[in-house]
Amino acid sequence: MDHAGRFFAELSAVNDAAGRPTLDYLVRRCWERGIAVSDSTVNDWLKGESVPSRRSQRACMEIVKILEAMALQRTAGFVQRPDAWWQGLLGKAREQRAEKRGGRPPRAKETRRGPMMLPADVPDFTGRGDAVRELTSWLEPGGEGTVSVVSGMGGAGKTALAVHAAHRVKHRFPGGALFADLRGYSPETPWEAGATAEHLLRALGKTEAPATPEEAVGLWRTALSRLEAPILVVLDNAATAGQISPLIPEPPHRLLVTSRNTLSALPGPRIELAPFDAEGATSLLDRALRRTNPEDDRVAARPDDARRLADLCGHLPLALHIVAALLRDDPDTSLAAQADELTEAHDRLDRLRYDDIDEQGRPLAVRAAFELSYRRLDAAQARAFRLLGAMPGADTDLETASAVIDRADTGRLLADLTRLHLLRRNPGKRWDMHDLIRLYAAELARDHDDENGAALDRLLEHYQRVLGLATCWLGPHASPRSERFPDRSRALRWLDDESRNLAASVAAAHADARWEQTCAMAAELVAYWEFRRHVREWIGAGKLALAAAEHLGPEKVHAASGMLGNAYRVAHRYDEAMPQLRRSLELAPDRPAMGRARHNLGLVHFCLGDYAEAEACHRIDMEICWESGDLYGSGEALTALGDALRMQGKHEAAADTLNRAVLMFSRLNHPEGEIRARTNLALTLLGWNPALYGSCGIWHLCHALRLARKLDHHHAEATIFLNLAALYLGTCPACHGRAALKCATHAATRYERHDDQHGLARAWRNLGQAQRAVGDPAAGRRTLERARAAFKALGAFEPAAEIARQLTRPDEGQEHIPGCLGGKAGARLSWLDELPDSVLRGDFSVLDGFVFLDFRYAVWQPAADQEGDRRSR
């Protein structure tokens, strides 16, 4: 790059960093400092059309200072150049230009030989850097391909991008730059190729009127072949490839097309223009507000409000420009107030309008923009669009959409709507709508509500049928497997994909007074929500199920109260859980239901620290389970009873009880129950005598980890790693500190992924203790402080106080525990520290090789002898 090019590039970069203030603003600031300069002169500098002369150097340097001051305020990391640097670069640019002219006086600018029909460049164009670079690289005269396409939903900014890119490259096309709006998505009749050819011919100065559209196209091709210089043609707002194909030029000319249709029949590269990301949306909003007042800092001053407002606009450029226009009209309106006006979904599209038109003469109204796309649909496409908009949830797959639309050609309809950018296709063969398009489709569905009830019937029936097939993989009983879900992983994948839609369908059933379906779907989903720890959805559906159950009688209320109470328990909201579970117990219709209600109450008593009451509840539950022959329930009762005994210091009784639970679940082939029983047994051994029994506890937890990984049970993995860290620290922090550190880190990562703040606080506590154990007290203190703050924020003041006490004893947790083997048996016990890693790798040879004869002693069993030993246990 020569010196002049470098100067223009640097000036353009600082102008971009400053937010590209208006020429009026820059000129006014210069005049305020007593420096006279015209806006045309400044425009030439910024566009790289002239190098500032010596006489205008002072004005140029003042412009640079103004831009740099604004850039420092707006752009993080911007580095200001010294005045001497700019002056040196400007001097070299002038010298270079003078040498190229051979000392002659400056030549007058050459008159462009071809017509210039491009609309004005968008003054506050922002973002889209990658798209602009791609387009400008394609719009290079020469080469074979001549057509480029920009497609996207209405309001995405396709025209603005195309016009901006065309302005960037117009100097490459001395033959001219032509523009035509094909009115493909317009209230007016779309232009066919012949009408467009006539328009373009007139722009080239051809005055004779063609007799037919075919003649017009032929004359257009002839005119192109006779042009001496390359020409750029921008055809905006096309609806079909048929409007474009007859007009495609030969090289070296270039054609740029915009459309809401993908126009896949056209050759050449294309850009699918999506709405902005969050950063691009707020940046556009900022620049649009500064268009008339460069000092409007509402976005910079309130970035959180700006992001919320941009989110409500769906990051759609049209919506953002409308909101910016409303805010420019009322400088006293805050971004928060504007966002509040858009919060209600039912009238958001009413508010996203402005009584004016844009640069292309189109109304500034989001609904009007979408209506132009809707009018292009045939009857089947329009019906599908409305029904999809009325569907509860976030997205859909082909199977669910087929149930709702109830047509054999649903796949084709989805493809049609995707091609027209009314749907978006996502990975995994799923489709969704932009938020604002969904609001528009839902409006249309309400206006055509004759089919909505039947569509909801089909949706709920479909979900109930498939949900039952998927959740059978999560229950304790060996249910028959279906062709739909031949293995657990496929069932979980479907549940994960449909999770939000299923919760929304429960809400839709309740809103339509479908009480039975509300209760049935919510109850079916509990196993999945508990498995994935989706507590918010569980609580929300539990409330709806309870409200629906009030219409159905006491037995349904019993079930719904238990469901909601358990959700509150898992969410650590024990004061809300207790009355729901007591009501469930009062309404229990039979002894087995009473036992389940007692079990749930016992779990809450345990969480509240009332371990004797928890023990009493679980003994009653166990007795009822034995009466009814419920082996799975008996195993759960034993697991919870053992935990209650552990917390009362009855370690031997607890260990015996939990051993029975482990064996029972193992024989029943119920891995989730076995995970819980082994985990509670490990904690019992930790509380009993960690130095003596800790290795057995670690062994049990690693067995549980193996099962959890097989089940894809992420939350169980987090809990197991949390307890492994505690077991390693309890066995001996000096011997096993590094293993504890690794396990606590695994736990924290997994709890954070689940947004489980209670689990995360406990993981940080163990992590801080492990950091101290490995000789990093500073890191340990920081992590423990973090854990203490987290516990306090959760209202868990007892663990917070315990951590505060630990912080006053900085040397605690680094010494050998009495009774441990110390460094003497390091080699013999190295397998213990490596056991979790071997399970993560899928290597179970060590885990299966050791068998504990009692809680203290492990022996190595050759593989051939292991099966006999398992039977004897």
C-alpha cells in the first residue's frame, strides 16, 4: 500500500472507531475552533478522493483530533497516534501524489463515463464486516461468475448491505452502477425481466421503447456487449429467480441481487443475512441515535438497558431503526422505558412502527414488512405458517410439525417457508422462527382460530404418545422398548431437544382448560426434569398441574401436590415443599401412596436437619413397601433411611442398611438407585472412620461414577466428584490432596454447567480445602472466600460460618490424619488416587480388580475369580 493509501486507510479506521459522526458535526466543531472547512472537502478526505493540501493541513489535523477523542470514548483498546505521526504520514502522501503527477497542477476529477443510480449509502451503516468483505471480494470485474446474492428475512438489512458494498466498489466499474427495485415483496406488481430491462436501458441512455419484454431483454444484452467498461447492476427485492435470470450479464460486468427468497436456482455465491448478534445490535442502536446528535450517549451510559431493548427487537435492523427513530424524537425517553413498552408480546408489533418510510420508500413497520412476505404464500404454505406460529415452544422437528400441520407434504412446506426466510433450519433437522416473525404468525393464527383447537389436540396427543415411549428409559421398571427409541441415548436426545417445547405444551394445555392432559404430561415429565435438574420447568409445571388437579378431585391433587413439593425440595425451597407434601400425605388414596408421601416428607425433614423425624418417615415407608412387595420402593426407603441414620451418628447401622440397598438395586438392575445407595454408603464411611474406611468409600463412589457415565447422568457425576473430593480429604489431605483437587474441579465444572448454585458453593468449599492441602494457601483462601460468599447469598449461613472458622486456621487441612498410612504406602495406594481417572477413560480393570472383604480391607481378585466373589456378597 502506498503512503496515500495508508493515510486514507488510517483516517477511515479512526472514523469508524469514532462511530462515523456526520459531516455537519465535524465541520461545526472545526468552525467552533475558528477553522474554516467545507463538508465536501471533509467528505473527500474521508472517502479517499483527495489528499489534504498544505493549506488545509490544519483543518485536517483538527478533524483527526476530533475523531480520536470520540474513538477513545467509544472503542475499547483504541490507541491515539501522536500529531507528529499523522503529519509525517500526510507529508509523505502529498509528496507521493506530487511525484505521480510529475509536478503538474492537480488534474480535475475525471467525469464518470457511466450512470450512477445507487441510492445514498446508509449514514449509520454498522457491523456486517465479514459480509461486506465477502461481497466486495466477489464484486471484482473479471473472472467467470457474475452474480452474487444476498438473501434474508424481511427487515434484516439486505438492501442496506448491498448498497453499502456497491458504494465501496463503484470505482471499479467506470461503466456505471445501476439500481432497480424489482418490487418482489411490495404492495405493487413485481417487475418482470422485461420491465427491469427497459428501466436499465433508459439508465444507459437508450430511449427507444422495445415492442415486447423479450425485445427489451435482447436490447439489454446487446447494450451490455457494447459497453467499453465494466458495469455494476444491483437488483433489489427480487421474489423469484425468473425476474433475474434473463438479465444476468457476461463478464466483466457484475450483478448483485437481494431477496427474501434464497434464489438457489441462480448461479454464484450468496450470503444468508441473519439479524445482528447482541453486540452488533447495540452498536447499530448507538450509531442510529447519534445520527442527529453525536453526543447522544444513552446506549453507552446504559449498556444493560440497550441489550434488553435490542433483545426485544430480536436484533432485527428494521426494528432497531424504528426504535432509534422513536428515541430520537423523544431525547428524554430512557432505553429502559422504551424497553418496558415492548415487553408485552401481544402488542409489540403495534409499537414497532414509525410513521415514515425508509431510504427505499418502504414503511418503517415490522408487521408491514412481514405481511409482504406472507402475501407471497399459497394457501397451504400460509396455513402451515399460521399453525407453526401458534405452536407452544421454541422450535420443532419434522415429526412434530407433521402432527400439527396434518399433511403428508409437511417436509416440503417446511422447506418452502425456510426458502422464504419465514422459518430457520437449525442443526439436527429442527426449525424455528425469529421471535418477531413468531409473534406475527401467532397473530394470524388467532385471526384464523378455526383450526387452532384441532392442531393443539394433535400436538398434545403426539407429545403424550412419544413422551411415554421416551421416559420409560428413565424409570426403574424394565419397560418394553420401542422402535421409536431403541436405546436410552436416543430417548434422552429427544427429551433434551423437546424439553422447552414439552414444558410450553403443559402450559398450553392448562391455558386451554385441558386439565387431564395438563396433569398427565406434567407427571410424565418429572423423571426427566429430576434427571436433568430442570427445576424451573418442574416447579412451573407443578403449579399448573396442581391448579388443574383442583378441577379433577382429591386423588389428582394428592399427586400434583407431591410433584410440586418434590420440585421445591430439589430447589432447596423447603418451607414451600413441606405444606405441599403434607397435603399430599393427607389426600393419599391408599397405603402405597401414603408410603410414597411419607418418603418425600422424610427427604425434606432430612434437608431441614430433623434426622429423627426423617428416620421415622422412612421406616414407615419401608414397612409399607414390604407389605405391598414394592422392591424398588424398598430400595429407596433403605437408601434414605441409611442417610438419616448416618446423620445421627449411627454409622454401623447406616452402613448395614445402605449395603442392603446397594445389593437390592444391583439385583434389580436399577442403576440410578444404586448410584444413590453407593453415594450415601461412601458418606457414611467418611463420617465413621475416614482413615480406616475411606478407600472403601472411594471405591463405592467410583462404581457410582461408572454407572452415572453409562446413564449420561451429568448431575449425578457432579455430586459423585464432590463427594470423592470430600473422601480424599477425609481419608488424608496430605496423602490425597491432589486427587481431591482434581475431583473438586470436576464437580465445580459440572455444577456450573447445570447452574446449580448450591452444588457449586459446596464444590468451591472442597476445592479451597484441596488447594490448601497441596500447598497453595493463597488460592485456597480465595476459593474459600468465594464459597463463603456463595453460601451467604443462598441463605446457607451455617456452612458460611464454618468456612469463616476455617479461614482463621490457615494451616489446617495440610497434615497427615492419625491412622493414615502416610507416605509409606504411597506406591501401594496409588491406584486409589488414579481410580476416578481410570473410570473416566473407560478403564475398569482396577475398579473391578479390587474387592472389599469388609469396610477396611481390599484384596486383588484376578478377573476369572471376580464373578464368584460377587455372588457371595
